[in-house]
Amino acid sequence: MAWDTAATQQKILTAAVAEFAEHGPDGTTVERIARAAGVNKERVYNYFGDKRALFAVVLREELASVARDVPISAASPGDIGEYAGRVYDYHRAHPQFSRLLRWEGLVFDAIVPDEAQRREHYRDKVEAVTAGQRSGAISSAHSPDQLVFLIFAIAGWWSAVPQVARMISGPVNEQEHARRRDTVVRAASELATPQPAVTTPR
């Protein structure tokens, strides 16, 4: 029977996401990932190289997933708010994404794997906001890059530090998730709303 390479690679990636999210790239081993995937570790090395290379692939795949599932439009403040809400939803449904990014920040103190390619992932979002600002639909009170980062912070920090969110806002349930999401949407929309020009009395 022919070996299903694509299926085996996916099993490895799925296991690697769980292991890296839980233990970080330095806290797990290729052996553990291979065992979780039900393959021998030689297949991991053959398909993905060493552990750091596999971690880079995992992050690349996770970023491709969020880019596909949460596209950005910046034609209006409402678009920005709706985008922030979908980012909140994505982090809630995929808590491993935030954990992987935090592990990356802890392990790599300079250039991260695939940094040049991954900059494109964020550049597209910045360019969408830039276009919205040029049209006058989006506030120019913040530079496009910093507005994008602020949106990520507003939408993603709930999942990044759930214990802090719980201590501040109380136990989480569906009603609380709805309240948080509404706050995220409104805050992002307000950041993106152009302020009326102030006229000076003569």
C-alpha cells in the first residue's frame, strides 16, 4: 500500500501545533511530536527538517489560516470594527495561535523564522488601512501600522491573558464573550472613525 505522504505530514503538523502551543519549541522534542502523530521521528526530520524548522512551518501554516479565514476590509470604521470582532472570534476558536506567537516571542530575541515572508502577511493589512485613510473613510489619527497593531491588541489580548481578563471582568460564559466582543467591535470602530474638523471662531 502506498504511503499517504500528505496525510502523514498533516498528522505531524497537527501534533506539532498542540505540542508547541503547550510546551514551546524548546520544551518539546521531535520524539514527542512523532509519538503524538503516530509516526517515527525520522519522518519528521525527512519532511520538515529539525525542530526549529518545523516550528517555522507551524507558524507559517497558522498565519496562512488566519489570513484566509479573517480577511481585512477597511472601507469604513464599521469594517474595522467587524474585522476586530472576527479576530476576537478566531482567537477564541484557536487559542493555540496566540500561544504559539507568545512562545515565539520568548524563544527568539531577534529575527524570527520566515520573518521576511511573514512581513507580507502584515503588510497586506497595513496597506488595506492605508487605502482607507487615503480615501478619508478611516481616521488618520494613528499611523496605519500602529492602528493595525492596536486592533490586534484589542481583539487578541483577551485570549492571550485569560486569567487577567477573568480577574478584571469575571468568569467567562457566552454572555461575557458577547459583551467582550461587542466592546472589541465598538472600540476598534471608534479608533477608525474620523473626527470632525474643529473650526476656530473668528
